[in-house]
Amino acid sequence: MVGKTTPSRRRNRVRHPRFAAGDRVSFAEGGITGTGVVDAASRDYSIVWIWTDGGLGRRMFFQGCGSIISSLEDQPE
């Protein structure tokens, strides 16, 4: 086919904050807020598993889908 071009499709990539195992973080999702320690993260950091303080256990958070995760090291005391 001469003269016909196909539009290039480019996927928008979101850069999620990067957390390493052992980082202290705060989180908010829906009505649940708290603090904890990062246990693991997916390769693209879109999913973070946190061992929560206060007896909520290990929870999985999807960054950018209603979850907010922040480093406690960046916050003043």
C-alpha cells in the first residue's frame, strides 16, 4: 500500500514513586490510613505490598488507583 500510513500508538507510561523493601511509608486508601514498612514492589512499582503497623497485616496497594503512598523519610517530624 503506497501512501497509506499507520498512526503510531504510544502507550502513556506513568512513573510511580519507587519504594524499596524496608522503606517506612504512610498510606491512604479509601477510608483506611496508616503507616508501615514496604515488603515488596512490582517491577514497574505500580503495586506495593506493605506490612502495616497497627495490626492490619500485609496489604497490597495499587499506586494511582485510589491509593496514596508517601515516604516517611521525606516528611518532617
